[in-house]
Amino acid sequence: MKDDHDARTIERVQTGVRLEKSLLKVLKAVAEQKDMSLGDLLEGIVLHAFAGQAPFSAETLRDIAKFGELYGLTLTAEDSHRLKERP
């Protein structure tokens, strides 16, 4: 993590994002494991994706797979544009 003197000052806004239930559980578990907020984790994922970089190490990906099994996450990247919400 960068030193505080390298920190960037930002403005955050509250948002009402809806996510698939098991995906949210896995994200929360990863955030908890990394001792960060869910918002901080999502910001990091998005910033890495925008830069064309992978957001997670091999070790974290293994942990994500374990959390996925624990919380029943069966969705993959291929599902991302084919999701239909239950009525």
C-alpha cells in the first residue's frame, strides 16, 4: 500500500448497486479477508480492469474459488451478459 503522502484525495458518493446474491457474498468475504471495505475492493477491481490489469494475485484467486464454493457462486465471466433477474 502506498504511504499516506502519496494518497489521492477523492469524493465518494453513495450508490444503490444491485448484485447477484452469491457474487456479493464472495466479494464481501474477499473484502473482509483483505481488511477493506466492499467499496474499496470494488474501486480496486474497476481501476485494475480499466487499466487492463488483473486485480487479483494467484493466491487471492484460489481464495475466491473457495469462497465461491462456500457461497454457491456458479456464475462465470461468460454469464455476464446473459443474466436474467428472477421475477
